[in-house]
Amino acid sequence: MKTKITELFGIEHPIIQGGMHHVGFAELAAAVSNAGGLGTITGLTQGTPEKLANEIARCKEMTDKPFAVNLTFLPSLTPPDYPGLIKEIIDAGVPVVETAGRNPAEYLPALKEAGIKVIHKCTSVRHSIKAQSIGCDAVSVDGFECGGHPGEDDIPNFILLPRAAEELEIPFVASGGMADGRSLVAAMALGAEGMNMGTRFIATQDAPVHQNVKEAIVNATELDTRLIMRSLTNTERVLNNEAVERLMEKEKRLGDDLKFEDILDEVAGVYPKIMHEGTMEAGAWSCGMVAGLVNDIPTVQDLINNIMSQADEIIKTRLQNF
């Protein structure tokens, strides 16, 4: 299947693996790229330029296909060494960078000069237009259904994607609620050139996370996610558990007086415990509503093959019959 996204990134299928904290390691990125999609290493999980360079090198040992590195730009008193991370990405010849969080304009010149394609994750049409105006090559339009940070506008993809199609000239992919061939065809009908999947890729045999995490997603329904930190204007969609319920009780009790320090136990440093040790009640972790559509733990290769076969069947049989 050829789309503007497959041509832009030099991939076979219009499927991108989103950058996920303590999930986007070389194993998963290489598996997605080898299966014809665009795998993504999560830069901030590595933390330092040296560790990122090592992870990129590991990925190159596992695949000769294009892959991306995700860089999320966050406000911080002690920010990561973004120039150092970008230098390693450039020196390694990584062809694609997925940016997220704050406006990446400060770092675009170096990436563009190196010939790197940049796709920016956006949760609104206005942010997508801004990404286009500063020179991003594509955007990932993230609907309210998504795991992680859906923004503060609460616009689901059935509205957000066609609005993006009306306003954008650069290609975009749909993110949030994407799980299978139905998702891909629907996203493309609404104007997208492909899709970005996060939660669905966690529940695969290739994802380097604890089996408990994968089974939690399979066992969840579309009703089992919660929105936290809304009062801090840092809304995050997470899978419900005991820690999330404690956090939400604090939010209700403290109201507008809630400070980030009040919920440190539930959100700070919990990802290694959850993703690697499988301690599922350790804290809040990002998960999309799409968990309700995840019923198995296939290999990445089988997952992508099935997505493309299902999409092809829908286009050639169901839609043409209409």
C-alpha cells in the first residue's frame, strides 16, 4: 500500500510505532521496521546521548530498514541534553525523528540540515498547522482516545482527522484508537495517510516489557482507562489500577489546590517498576482506550500482516460491494 507517508519515510506499510516510555527500545523498533512499518526508539528513555547512541547501534544490528527516534520536549528544571541527543541521531544517520511535547522549532534547523524527516505529534488542528508552518514534514494527529497525553481539547478522531485534512497541506497519520485494518481504512477515509499505534504494539511478543503489562492490556476493556492530572493541565490517559484510584482521590479532595508534589508517589519513576518488573499497581502508566480492541499478543510481524490483509479485504470486498 503506497501513501504519502510510505513514500516520505521509505517504508512498505503506512504504520508507525509511537514513541513510548520504557517500551520503545531497539527490539520493538527493529521488529516494526522489519515488518514493513516505521519502528521508533524512545530517546528520553535512554536519557543520555551515549546511551541513545548505543541503542541506535543495537537497532541497526537488528534491521537494515528505516526507523525513527522519538524526542519529547518537556519543560524541566534540569532538561535532558537535547543538543547532545540530536547530535547522536545525526551522526548515526537516523532518517526520521518523531517530536512531541513543546514546539520543536529550536531544534529543527539541525535536523533538516542533516536531511532528517520530522513528524510532530499534535493533539489539535492549531498545533498541527503550527508544526506545518515551522517546517515539519508530517504530523501525527492524536485524538482524545489516545493513551498518554491527549491535550486539553477532548476532540475525538472522527472530528479531529477530517478537520486536519481540511487545514493541512503536509501528510498526517492518525494516532489514538488505532488497532487493526479497520482503524487504518477508517483513518485514511478521514484524510490520514496512515496510522500511529502505541498501546497495540505493547501487547506483542516483541515488546520488551513484562508479560503482566501485555496481559493487563488484553484483559482491559474500553471502559478501563482514566484521565488524570487534568487540574494540572497535564491530562494523561492511563489504565486504571489502585495507584490511579489513590491519585484520583487526591485530585477530588484537593481540587484546585493539587500540586504535582502531591502525586509524586503515583507518577514519579514508576515506569521501570511497571514495564520491566511487572509491578502493575506501582503507579499510573499510559494506555489508550484501544485496549478494548486488543485480544491477543501476536508477533509484530503477524500483527502488521493481519492489519494489512484486513485493510485490503475491507477495501476490495466490503467497500466495493457498496
